[in-house]
Amino acid sequence: MAINREWGEPMLKSWCGCLAAAASLIFIVLTPVRAADPPGILWETTSQMVMEGMPMAMPPRTMKLCTARQWTRPPPGGDKTCVNSNYTVVGNKATWTMQCSGEMPMTGTGEMTFQGTDSYTGAIRAAAEGMSMTIKLSGKKIGTCDNPQQ
């Protein structure tokens, strides 16, 4: 079958264009939609309280914590009467102050240093009624999560 050069070639190009567009549309429709990245980071955190003058250290406490991708406050935990303020991040280091009004009122400072995006170490230093304590902090990223608590 001979192609009429006057209308056959443009018609053939038109059909090729339509087939390419249809193939692209089918590819787009059949490609699974990628879910958005989960909003939070799941951390395994460990804290251990050490009191000066005590012969034994308290055992470490480990828990899982879902935080926002960018930390906006210190990790939660401890006395519910404690209020953290002045949370500041400079480079890979976060610092804050705390004031607790519970049975044993205390004041203190905290700091965390992030090692890349996957881990951190730090400490909270507090004083109350002539005693001082240090709470050692560490955390490592173990995944993502959907409901940031922080």
C-alpha cells in the first residue's frame, strides 16, 4: 500500500504523536503514587541519672520517641512539673534551661550534640537542695513515624 505523501506523512506523524502521548498517560496512571515522607523521626532514647555522692548509678531508661524532623524542644521525660525554656540550636548543638517545681524544686541546664542526622548525646545538669545530679542522654534514629509528639 502506497502512502500518499501529501496527506499520509503528516497523518502518520500525527498518529505517532498520539500513540506516544497515550503511552505516557498510561505510564503515569499505572505508576504507583509515592506516599509523602512520614512527618516524624522515630528515636530510641536512653537516659541515666547520676547523683554525686551516690555509691551506685541508677539503671539507664530506654524508650522510643517520635519527634518532628526538626527538634523544637528538648526530649520529654522526667518530672512533669519541669518547664523547659530558652531552647536554642546553634550548628549541631542544642541547649536549654529548666525549672522544676515538684516535691524537690530544682533548676538546671541541658545540652545535646547531634552526630549527623542519626544520633545524639548530651546531658542535663540540675541542682536541688544542695545536691547535684547529671542525667546522661543519648539517642539513635531507628526509623520514621507518623505522629510526632515533640
